[in-house]
Amino acid sequence: RLFHRNDLPNKKSSTSILFDSTTENSKIDKGLNDNEEKGAVFNLLGLTFHWACDCSSRSIDVQLWICHFVSCPHGLNMKNLFSVLFVIFNILLYKRETCAMQCKDITTTSALTRLKDYLFCDYDREIRPTKHYNNATIINLGLNIQQFQVNDISNSVIFDVWLKLVWKDPHFTWDKSQFDSITALHVKSYEIWVPDIVTHSTTDTGVDVEMPQAECIVQHDGVILCVPMTTYTTFCESDHTWWPYDMMNCTIHIASWSHGSNEISLRSFTLNDFSENSTEDNLEWEVVDLFKNERVIVSKYGLGFTTDQLSYHILLRRHSSMNTTAYMTSAIVLMTMTLMVLWLEPRSTERMVIANLNFILHLFCLLDLQWKLPFNGTHPPRLILFYEKSLALATFSLILTSILRYMHEINAEAPAWISVTTVKVLKSRIGQIFLLSILDPKVSATIEMNVDDNTNLVSPNKKKSTWRYTSVVIGWLAFLTVLFTYVVLLIIFLPTSRFASSF
């Protein structure tokens, strides 16, 4: 850049040529006395050279003062042009270190600008912050879950989290009294060194080794705080045994991607230092527990290379209110219908209608339930096992109803062992309690006489009566057996909230 000055001390008209090594936004209009404090002035071939450090633009200003060719015998010509360029090249090449050291002495009108220039002068964001290379950089990490989405099909969970990262960089320290009592400075994460903390959990997405861009706070004592927003996808261990009170156990492993334990020491915040669970409400799942542990693992690079790892274990539980209303209530209703079928008179039309309807409703509930339940997990849900066994009992009640209706129409004589068994049941205390309102004592005596009668000369009405009361006994025995079976099924297979924490 070429400019003219007319205010030199000797009032001579002169020309100043400025060579800027990095930018055009250098400060040109500087007095000679000010620049002498930060650079050097020397003469060569009758020409005056001045170089100075410009820390605001992080460059070296080189000024060449020459006279007019008329009044100065040693002007700039083609003979000494090469020498001039050679001097300028050497200044730019060898004086950058000197300028870097002098950057700490800059002065400007804005304290914030001076502070930023002071901190970032001679700073390399690729170098790990530590006073001694053999010392590990301590990284304090905290995790705050904001939202999560559960995929039952792939058995994975997407966590949207805030990461709190705190470490100390000895380069970013300053005396706040020299910078208008500024105690903190906001910088972008891409301007400074940040740890390559990434997830090491099994995931179906790629691993991004770069921390997401975030606003970081640099304190005057060198402490740096960054809270980036990131997403972790991890596969979870699910247990649908007690669906809809099922749970999922998810684990997020966090560690440095390329640094070992001797370079980065990863530590976790305590619960008092950083809230680790401020999750927004999820319509289907909730976080019931979150705990963590620290350990040293063998790095993927091998060769005895170890890495500090933080593992966050997140326990999720499904909201069960809607599913409980839909499927648990249906199970109780179907159980009641099955028992009602066995309670009714075998010859009644209502019993046959309810038995068929009960069987069809069981099929519909099973078909709907298989679309609702996830097709994964270590064990099948107990609820679907309850429906399967209830379907078997409904089928049994339907078949038994048809058999008992047929027995009422039999005119053949019953075998002796059937008559004897029926009489024993009717004479027992249980038979007297449950069958007294149905059977006439005279009928019981008639059945007993038929057992000892070898002439088989009994009337058709007596034969039919024997089969009828035998069917009644079978029906009551079936009712009691199915009732007892349902009680056992409810105890073993019906899920309740007490199983919600048994992962």
C-alpha cells in the first residue's frame, strides 16, 4: 500500500511504503515515536526501514521511508530494489517470534479487545492444555437428559442431552485488575481446545469425534466451562416380562476418542454439582433411576493403551395407565365370561351363545395384543401367556358345554361305575351343599337302586335322569377346577405395579 506524508520533522515530502504480512487492515497512520517502542528503525543504502508488531491484526508492519528523487541522492531505483526486498523478507521471516512475545504488552482503548488479543496471542488450539506434557488434563463431565425417544422395534433410545464440560487451561489466565475487572470471557468452542469426548456405546449411527459447537465461558483463573447440546443413540436391554409395567435399562458409555488416561483424566460431577435428570415429560416412558460409574478400559487402539470411561445407566419405566385399562380389564371380563359359561344350565341357549362369544373375544384380544407388544426382550410378556391359557379354558368350556348338552339327551343306561361315582359325589358333604337345591333326595335313592339292579329293567326316564345328574356333577366339578386355575393364573401371570422395579 502506498501513501504520502507531509508532516515529517524536516518538512520534506516523502513516501511511505507499507508491507503487511497477513492482512490489509493494519494500522498505517502511526507516528514514528510510537512505533519505535515496539519495533526497530535502521538505515540501509540511504533508505530508512522501520518494522513494528501490530498485535491487533497479528502481523508485522514494515515501513520504508524514502525521499523525493530530486532532493535525495539515494532514492529507490532498480539497482537497490533487490536489496530492499531481501531486507523486508528477512524481517517478515525472523521477527515473528519477537512480535509474538511482545503481544502481551499491547494497549488499546477497549479492555475486552485487549483481553482477547492478550489471550489468543501465540495460542494453538491443537495443543492440549497442561503446564507439563506428562500431566493429564482433568475433565469434569456432567450429563443432563432433556428428552428421549424410545423405539420398541429396534430396542433403542435416542437421548437429547446437555453435556457440562469443565477443565483448566493455564494459557487463559489474566490479572483482572489490568482489564477493567473482567472476570470471564465468552468464546466459541471452535476457537479453543476442547476434549474429544464422544459416546462409546453401541449405536446404529456414526461417531462424531468433534464436540458440537457451543458457547464457552473462560474465567480469569483459566477454568473453561462448555455446555454443548448433543444426541446419543444407544441400544438398551429391555424386559417385557411384566408388560405393561415393563422397563428398559440403557447405558451410555462416554470417553475420549483418541486420548489415553495419561493425557485426559475423565471425572464426573456429583449430583449436587450438576442436575443429572431434569427430563421433560414423556407420554409413554419415564426415567425412574440414573446412576453412573467410572472405570479404565482398554482402548480400541490396543498396545496397552487405556482410556478413562464414564458409564451412565438409565432405567426407564413405561407409563401403564392406558394399557392397564385396555388389557387388564379385558382379561378380568373374559375370565368372568368363562366362569359364567360353566355356571349356567348346560341345556340353556344362553350358555351356548356366551361360550361362543367368549371364544371369539379371546381370539380378538390375542390378535390385538400381539400387534401392541414389542417383538423383543429376553422373556415373553406374562400377560400374553395369561391370555393364551385363558383361551384354552374358554375352548374347554365351549367343548364341555356341547358334551353336557349331548349327555342330557342320552337314553341309554349309564355304566355302573358312572352311577356309583355320581352317588358318592351326591352323598358327600360337598355334594349336599352345592346340589341340594337341584337334586331331589328321591332321585338320589333311585340312582343308588339302579346301581344294584342287574336286570337292566329300568324305564327310559330313569336312564335319562342318571345321565342328567351326572352331567350336573361334571359341570360343577369343571366350574370349581376352572375357578381354581384362574386364581393360580392371576397370581402367576397377571402383572401389577409391584413388578415395576424388578428389572
